[in-house]
Amino acid sequence: MPKMKTHKGAQKRFKPNKAGTRVKRAMQNKNHILNKKSRKRKRNLRQGDYVHSGQERMIKGMINAGGKSN
């Protein structure tokens, strides 16, 4: 059976934390149409967040397909 390939779109969007227990992601709504959003809202969107626990296993499988699995 051939090797599993890493999902390149997921690899660019998600990153495991140093312990490898959680998966980090960037916040959405920060790309365009920014002039109607408040300064406070845009500032808070700069901070990252963690992937929801229900989606975490699927995303780990996509980003760890080429390497070690957790």
C-alpha cells in the first residue's frame, strides 16, 4: 500500500503545539473588508486559537501523514 501524503492545504493552515497535544490555527475574518470592523475586533483576530476537539483527530491525520503520528 502506498504511503499517505500530507494534505498541503492543512499543513499551511494548522500547526501542532510544542507538546503535540493540541493543534493551533489562525482566526478567520482577517483577510478583507476590514474597514467596517472595529479596531478592537481586528486586534483580537490577530491572536491564534486551537482547533475544536471534535476536529482535532482528523486534522492531525492530515498534517502528520508524512511524518510521525500522535
